[in-house]
Amino acid sequence: DTGVSQDPRHKITKRGQNVTFRCDPISEHNRLYWYRQTLGQGPEFLTYFQNEAQLEKSRLLSDRFSAERPKGSFSTLEIQRTEQGDSAMYLCASSLTVGGQNIQYFGAGTRLSVL
Amino acid sequence: GESVGLHLPTLSVQEGDNSIINCAYSNSASDYFIWYKQESGKGPQFIIDIRSNMDKRQGQRVTVLLNKTVKHLSLQIAATQPGDSAVYFCAENMGGSARQLTFGSGTQLTVLP
């Protein structure tokens, strides 16, 4: 499978615990994005990397959230001291700008449930 | 803030009919738009895109129309099939150095037998 891969698919945790998600983008894509999606809503942008540089962060990304892409390939998203409001689907996407297009290809997501 | 919005939350069509899903956007600086399809338990799947210098773009069974005058985007699906049942999102890229997409809340398309 050469698409965007996310792990784990599901995560159940207790409030106050830390969680980490992983995203493996399409191999030649230099841009990687994290979004959050709650039920019935469209994805909301969290942060974006170009290669290993984190270029943009949303105001949604509180101090408890941190993302890395150390070698410009896979990325991790960590949430510290999880709260019930963090329960959502966390989506990763990757893209390669060609001819002005910026098609973002999404993974299947990690569904987080905070009890 | 400015955002992408959708006219209808749900749409039901008979199998074989054409479907039209509408989307309104309010950011006149947006220069790139994408339609995504999302099935239950899956991530959004790219359908078709259009740049702001175009009015129409066609793909396989799908057409996207862009009316910049009234800031309106539509997705037309020809000969709708049961496999088209899903939530459809329009998304905009607000131009300049911004690379993130801003999504609307989606339209649930149900194809009736």
C-alpha cells in the first residue's frame, strides 16, 4: 500500500494520559499535514510541515500538542495530559505540489477516545 | 472568520440520476478548491480540484463548477451509483503562502435503489 498510513487506528486513553500518533506519508511527498475531525464536521487544520520544518500551526494546537517530523519522512503528533475534548479523529495528509496543484491525500485517521 | 459552508446537510437521489452538491465560500482570496468524498471510517478521498482561474473542470462522471462572482462551488455527479453514498466536503486553499485546506461541514449523499 503506497498511500498515507496512520497508526494506531484507534486509541482509548484515560484523561490526563499522554498519547502519540504516527503518520507515514506517501514516500515522495515533501508536505505533511495534521487535521482534527469531530463527528459531523469537516477536518480542521492543526499543523503543516515542509520536509522537516514545521511551517504553520493553528490556534487549535494548544501547548499540550506537539508535532515532529525529524527526518522529513514520518511524523508524530503527541498530546499531553489529554482532556475529554481531545476526543476526535486525527487525520494526516501529504502532498507534493506539481504545476500549482496541492492535492492533499489523507490517511484513514486515528480515532482518539478520552475517557 | 471566513469559512467554507454548504447549503444542504443531506441529499438523497435515485440510483442513475445526477447529483448536485453545492458549496458557498466567503474568502475572495481563495485560489484553489478541492472536493473530497469521505466514507464511514475512512479518511477523505480526493475527487476533483479546480483553480480560481477556471470556471469548470470535468473528471470521470464528476464536474466541478466555480462561480467566483457569487462565491459558489458545485459538484455534479453523473449517473449516481450506490457506491457514491458518502459525505462530500468542499475545501478551499486561501492563497498566498497558506497551504492548509479549510473544509466545510459536509453534505451526506444517500443513493436510493
